[in-house]
Amino acid sequence: MPSPIKINQHVAIMNIQLIAIDKSFGNVHANDHINMVIPSGTIQGILGENGAGKTTLMKILSGFYQPDSGRILLDGQPVTIHSPSDAIQNGIGMLNQDPLDFPPLRVLDNFVLGQKGGINLKAGKARKSLEEIQNKFGFHFNPDNYVENLTVGERQQLEILRLLYLGAQVLILDEPTTGISAEQKEKIFKTLVKLIKEGKTVIFVSHKLEEVEGLCSQVVVLRQGKVVGEAKPPYKTKDLVRMMFGKEIKLAERYSCKNETPRIVLKDLCMEDSRLQIKDINLQVCRGEIIGLAGMEGSGQQLFLRSLAGLVVPVSGEISVDGKLMNRKSYHNFQKAGVYYVPAARLEEGLISGFSLTEHVVLVEDQRGFFIKTGAHRLAVQNKIKNFNIQGKPESQVEQLSGGNQQRLSLALLRSPQSVLLLEHPMRGLDMESVIDIWNKLQDYCRQGSSLFFASSDLEEVMRYSDRILVFFGGKVSKALVAEKMSVDQLGQMIGGKGFERGA
Amino acid sequence: MDSNTLTSIAGMLALAAPLLFAVIGETFTEKAGLINLSLNGTILLSAMSAFVVATSFNNIPLGFLVGGLVGMLVALIVAFSSIALKQSQVAIGFVLTLLCRDLAYFIGNPFMGSPGIRVPHLPIPGLVDISYIGPIFFNQDILVYASYLLIIFAYLWIFRTRPGLMLQGIGEKPLAAYTRGINVNRLRYIYTAVGGFLVGLAGPMYSLSVKVGWKGSLSGLDGLGWIALAITIFGAWNPLRAAFGVYLFVFLQWLGIVLQPVLIDFPSQVLQVAPFPLMILTLLLVNIGNTEWVEKMLAQTPEAFRRAIKKLIRIVRSSPPASLGVPFEKE
Amino acid sequence: MKINTILLNIGFRILAIVAAFLFTVLIIAAIQAQPFEAYKNILLGSIGNPQKFGEVVRAWLPLIIVTSGLMVTYTAGLWNIGVEGQITMGAIFTTAVLRLLQDQSIAPGLILVLAIIAGAVGGILWASIAGLLKIYGGINEIFAGLGLNFVADAIILWLIFGPWKRPGVGSMSGTIPFKDTLRLPTLPGSPISIWPVLIAAFLVITIYIVLRGSYFGLRLKAIGKNIRAAYLKGVPTAKYMLGAFMLCGLCAGLAGAIQVTGVHFRLVPSIASGYGFLGILVAMLVNYQVLWALPVAFVFSTLNTGSIQLPIVMKLDASLSGVLQSSLVLFVLLFEGVRKKIMGKAGDG
């Protein structure tokens, strides 16, 4: 491998060329022979769904990962970037979606931390530098304010300033506008435009179509680890969406919800967490209906599901299940009412590593007496294994099962009858066979009357299986759209933020 | 104030000095993200070792060096077990505290009751003559003077220097520090070693100065390490506040002794265990904002109120280094 | 598990034991004493001596009671360092009841029963405080437990030197010893009483069965392995954790009661005798498997009892037993870490 060459940071030209970058994590081929040219003085947009490989590619460029094969050229010279500090020495700085800063420390401290220098902090000089670079781009940070008091948008801005001060010629922004206000967004965008006028390079990774279309000099679209297309302005949204999500797909048999008493009623529901606020949800869902929650991860689907599960107490509004008001009831009460939540993190939250299948079954079944009679449960375990087609023995420990079998187990552990099923990204990382199998089972449940909510970033899946769809975008939720009447285009655009009526 | 009282207060400051070393040492270690539960045993072991070495070779500085090294070694075992072997810091620290204590008693047994040598007093000419303050602060031995300086140095190092900023960084968010090019684990080893050395110095400060000699389980040193841990937490990982905690504790002890003839029935033990309720109170304030029931309660309050309360919690609580006790993995 | 893995595990354990042994030999030699003579004397002073053997058993019983209780909290993923204070509180409650009723005309047997129950209550109470601080205050049970240990120490000192002091001046030798009828009756010619044996047997067996074969035990185990997943699966985690604390406190309190009524016959400052911490060591050494705790605790009691006479016979400090016990656990932990590292490198799952 060629030895790393430090680029002279004062020469403000930085073309980036990625040649045949390949990276796999186990079975997942995150980056598949990616070739890309990013000219200096431009804002390169990278579009793609969750799992398309964008973040992996950026982490390779910024030194967090090493590619399995392929080369990176900066201004025609091959470089090896071993670590994040290598990257910044080569002039590449990356902004994470979750700011990697130090909330309990002050703005000035965050700005200075990591800069080379002697023991003496030279606070005076640092303040001046911060002020200079702030003024240049029109920001107004109080150096003594604590970072935890800043909003996410401000933290992003500070990080940009810091990277620029360290001499970054290339700025990578990964989903930078998640959870920030319009005003701050504008500020960041103005800064980016200023930067490219100076000849710097910006890589803008996003799923938000409007922003990408408005900001970027050119756009590359990734899907399933490969580069599937490029575009230059003027952008045609339809084309971008088609490249991101693929072609039209066949829709499955749909259950039509007859006019009956709704199973779940959400009235003026508002919920929030540290990042997002969801306001004024009004929804009625009947028995057997499937509601798909579409949108990129982090747009509020998890908050929504957890509120329905009783894990998050809504700020205001009402949740009724089967006519019963469920406000402020504990999570376990929701369970007793038949509301079941299956989290996305299978081994971290859904299942217990170190427990066998049998132990999981015993854990959730009704208690019969004080002592466990394994015999009584053996039948139950075997039935579940058979009914859900789980490849595993009763004694197998769950962490040894494949993802697909873990998910089957999670479903099998839900006690009937189930009024409401809340599934968070249920098919993530599963093999095709498991996906089909599990969906069959879920549709069975719905036919028997359970209502189902599921969050998925797979557009095809949402369209294929949902009766109605809620699209999430930065905490905003669309009205429930009838899936039959949606096209891939429309859905793709909404996921990208377009077509949200004000106040929907 | 008569000279007896002044001497008594001076004695109180001298008692505070070793505890200061221990608390500030552990503050460094915990600021970097590691918990060293072995303090209690370490202090006993370093006290004994320093005493034995100093008296055997008639060399006080050597005794101190040995004490510091003992502390450093024990702390490094904790660091190594956690960083390299990925074992629980709590478990290893707990075992070490017992082991070091028993080693101290066992190995020190033949030396019990031997006459000790004592660090000489070094009154600072000029300053010692200032009325009231002089005899209290400036008629001490060199280590007490060192403890004054240590507080200031530690504070300045952590909060006013570049390396100190890095230290705060690795304790708060090692991943972010790594992104900025900092070698997290290497720094953790270094600060654990330094912290351990300072804790180790506390031992000889007892056995060669304040409580000269080695009397095994009767030396009255058992328990000091736990108190140091409690004060470290109370000190909110800030050398100035930690020093306040140490002086407060020593003052309460002194008060207990002074008032004993006056308040015959008042349990002196109350004052002796004071650090612990204080520590529990501190921990309550640290964590109370995070517990589920508080969050659920807050969820039902109006938005403005909720934000105000959350801000208040953030100000009042003293946050431990966010990654305390958690080993660092690079993704 | 493959046979190779099991052999490797055992191999590392044995290595650790050997290392600990060598370590202590070195230490003894370092102070110019004879290591093997020391070991010989320990054995002679405990199981090698029919009279002392009874003392070993008498020390073994509270230890296994405490260790069994710790198994419960450990299964739930909790570090109950406060167990030492829970033993102390149990002893205090027992003494209080004995003092209260000793001059009443109630059958001594009944008084003893009440006193022992009071001990259990004391332990449960003290453990509950630590539990509540953890569950509702978010305070790590290590520091809460530590703080409560010190507070319990302060209380016992205050009682012994204050309200409950011997006539004249309070002293470290504790309160006035209780009269003969208020002591647990012992078997002829032996310091062992049948009651601690029965209590210990009952507790150990019950806890073993409960942890292994009951719904309660399974749910505790779930909490210990993944508290979040257990909660999501419907386990009332707060209730169960508090229950675990209380169960451990029950055991600790009973151990304290036994110490007062069967060993010291009065309240002394060191009534807990370090059983709390020793119990944690035993539990760590046997990796929290209840049955193995019995022989290991016996070895520890042997060491403790046997070392008592070391100062007299060899002018060595009795803390040698502590050195042996702690170094065993230390080396087991260290070698465990090495083993995991080597196995990890070999790509083993």
C-alpha cells in the first residue's frame, strides 16, 4: 500500500476519488465496488435509503473504518486513512448525526479539545480564534456557555467551526439537519455555500429530497451498497426517488377494514423525547388493520410506537384500546390489555442473551404454581418451534440463533390474544425466507383480529403489506394514507420530506 | 485563641493532608473514567510498606517513594484488568481492597510497634509568625505544604490546561475523544497510575507523619480509603470541592473530639459517619433526574415547567464523568 | 459446551489456584517464616483438631447463610456490598429483643425464637433501604451499601458505648453477655448448636431450589442478564429487585442473629466478623453456583479458624487467611480474563 501523504493544507483544492471501495460486515455487503469522484468546490449529495451504505462509505472516508479493498485518492495521490485523526490531518472532517462533542463542557472547551499544542491552554488566543472564525461565518456562540444547553443544530454548527479551524478542506455531513430548526438549517446551508466558494469540498449525506435538490451541485444515489445513478441540476424528483427505492412493485391482497368500532383510538396525541416532538395525532384503527410507519429511521416512528406501548408517557391526548382509556397506565398494564411491543434491537432489548428458548417461554407464560415444571412447558416450547418454524432446539441459547429465528421467537413469545402488535423494524437484517414466513404469520394474526403497527424503512415492504400508511419526517406525521392509492414515487417523495401539508 | 487551640487546629490540617492526597488521586482516576475501589486496602498497604522501608533503611524519602509505588502498582492492576482483560473494575477493586489490607497486616506484623521515624516539622520562617494563621497553616511538615499545592495544581491541571481538557474528554465521551485523535486507553493507564501514586502517598503520610508507626489493625487507618471514595463523589470530581469535602470531614471529626467532654451523651459516631449520608445525598442529586418515576411525573406537567425543571436538575446535579466505569471500545 | 472448552476452563481454574498458592508461599517466605509450617499449623488449628473442628463448623454456618443470600442478589445482577451492615443490623435487632425480654417471665425458648426473627427483620430492613435507594433514587447499590455499612457500624458503636454499655465504662468487649438460658443450646462437647445447622440447611436448600427451579428465580435471572428485555417481557423489575434485596437481608439478618445467640452471646463491635465481605468473596470464587459455595465456604472457615492461633504458635498475623482467600479470588479473576482473551483470539464463539 502506498504510504500516507499529507496534503498541503494551504492549497485549497481537494478532489476526492473513491476507486472500487468494498466493505463487508459479516454477511452484509455494505459497500459494493463503489466508484465516485467528488470535485473540489462542490457540494456532493449522497442519497439513499437506510442501509444503502452511505454512512459506511463516509466512515471509511473519515477514518473510522478501513475498506476491505479499494483506494482513496486525494488530488490524485493515494492515501491511507487509518484513524479519524489521520483523516483530519489529511483535511477531511466528518460531522456525525449524533454530535460527538462533550455536553458537560463549555463551547470554548469543545472548540479547543483535540487541538495540538503545549500544556498551556492559551485561552485568550483560543477565544480570539473562535471569535474570528465565528464572525467569518456569522455565528454567535458564547464561549462560556455549556454545550448541553445548545440545541442540536447549534452543536452541529460548532462542530463545523471546529473542523474548519483544524484545516478541514473536506466536510462530510451525515444527515445534518435531523432535528434542527429551519433557521439553523439556513445558517448551516449559507455556511456550506460560502465554503465551496473558497474551493472547499462538501459531502452532504441525506434522505431529504428538497434539501438535497436545493443545495447540491451533483447527486449520487446509493442503493444496497452500490452506486445506482447520478444526477445534476435541474433535478427531477421522480428520477431520484426511482433510483433510491427501485421500481414499482406488485401489491398484495389487502384486508379491507369494515366499518366497525375501532380497536385503537388516538385523540390529539402529543409526545416527545429529547430529540423530537410529535404533535396532534388523530387516528382510528380497526381490527385486523395494518398500519405501516414509513420514513427514515429517527423520524419519530420509535417514539410513536413506544408511546402506544405505554413505555413513553404522552404529553397530552388520549389512547384508547378496545374502548378502554389507557392514559398513564403502566407498560405492564398495556401488556395486560393485549398491546405487545417488539423492539428493533433483538438481543439488546427483545431477548435475553444467555437464556434458552425454553427459558424464554417459561418467562412469558402464565405462572402455574411456584415451581417450574419443565414438562408442562415442553409441549408449549415444541409447539412454538413447530408453528413458527424456528430453527433451534429448546435448549439452544437465543444468541446462537440467526436473526430470522430470533425474530420468529420474539413473535412466538407474544401471548394470545393480541389486540395490538407494535413492531419496530421487524424484518431488519433478515433473510428472504424469514421475511416471507413471518409476514404470513403476521397476516394470520390480523385476519384473527389483531391490529398491527409496524415501522420500516423498506418502502416496498410498507407498500406491500400496509392497509394505511403514516409517513414520518422529522417528527411530522402525515395523515393516514391508503396504501392502495399510493405510488412508490409519492411515498418516496414524502419520505424525503416533500408533500407534507403544513399542519398535517 | 490560646496556643493549645491553635495547635489543635493545626493538627486537624495535618490530618487532612493524607486524605487530600487520596481523594485528589482518586479524582484523577475517576475523571479519566475508571473506578479504583481498592483505596482502603491500598492506603493500609502503602502505609505499612513505607514504614517498613523507611525504618529499615533510615530513609524517609525512600519510604514515601515505596508507598507511592505500591499505590501505583495496585491501581495499575485495576486498570489492566479492566482495559486489557475486560474484567469488572468493581470486582477487581473489591478483591484488591481486601487483599491489600490483609497483606498489610500480615507482612507488617513483625514490624508492629517498632519505633518509627517521623517527618520533621518545617515551620516557614516569617509566615509562621502571622497571628492566628501562621501557627495553623505554616507550622507543618513538608507534606502538608505539598497538599496545599496539590489542590491548586490539580484544579489548574484539570480545568486550565490542554492535557487537562483531554482528561475531561476521555472521561466524558471516549468515542468523541478518540475521534479527535486522543489515545484513550493509554491516557487511562497514565492517569490511573498517577492517581494510584497519589493515593499511595497517603499511606506514608500517616505512618511516617500524622500517626507514626505501624500498629496493624489498631493503627486506625482501616476505613479511610472508603471515606476517601465517598468524599471523591461528594467532591463532584472537582479538586476544589473535594478539598472542601476533606476539610469538612476532618473538621467534623475534630469537632467530635473537642465537644466530647461537653456533650457527653451525643454519639460521636454521628460525626464520624457524616461523609456517607453526604455522599448518598450527592448521588441522589446526580441521579434523581434520570429515574423513571421522575420522568413519568414530569411528562404530565406543562411543557414550560418541564423544561425549567430539567434545566434546574442539570444545574444542581454534579455529573460524574459520563463514561465512569465503562470500558472503551472503538465501535 | 465442547469437551475441550470445559477442560480449558478447569485448567485455568487450577492454574489460578496454583498461582494463588505460590503467591502466598512467597509472601510468607518474604517475612522469613516457614510457609509449609504455617499451612500445617492452620490445618492443625482447625480440622486437624477435634475441638477446633466444631469451631470451624460454627463459623461455616453463618458464612454459607450469607453466601446463599448473596446468590439471590447476584442472580439479579446486583452488587450487595451492604451485606456487612445487614448482618450488623440483624445482630442489633436480636440483641434488642433479648435485652427487652430477658427479664420477663416468658419461656427462654420463645424469647430466642423472637430474637432470631427480629434479627431477620433487621437485616431485611437494612437491605430494603439500599434497595429503595437504588430503585427509586438511582443510586448505585455499591455506594449505598457502603454508606449504610458505615452507618450500621456507627450505630453499633453508639449502642455498645452508650445506652447498652456495661456498667461503668463501655468497652470493645461489647455488652453484658446474656445468661445461659438465652444462648442457643449446643450439642454435648461441641460448640455447635443444632439450630444454626437447621436454619442454614433450610436456607441453603430453599435458595438453591428457588433459584434453580422457580418462576421467581427465573425472573431474577432474567433481570440479571438483561433488565431492559426482562421489563419489556413483562417482569415487574422493581418489585423483584427489592425482593432480592430483602431475601439477602433476611439471610444476613439471620446470620447476625446466630452470631449473637450462638457464638458471642452478646453484642460486640465486630459482630459481623467480616462475613459480609467474605461471603462476597466466596460467591465470586464459585461463580455464584450455590452448591459449590458449601465446600469453598468450608475451606474459608477452616482458614479463618486455623489462623487464629498463628500469632501464638508462629508469631504470624492471623490475616494470612485473608491473604489466601483474597488472592485466590484475584487470581481466578485474572486468569479468567486471560482465558477469555485467548479464547477470543482463537475466534471461538
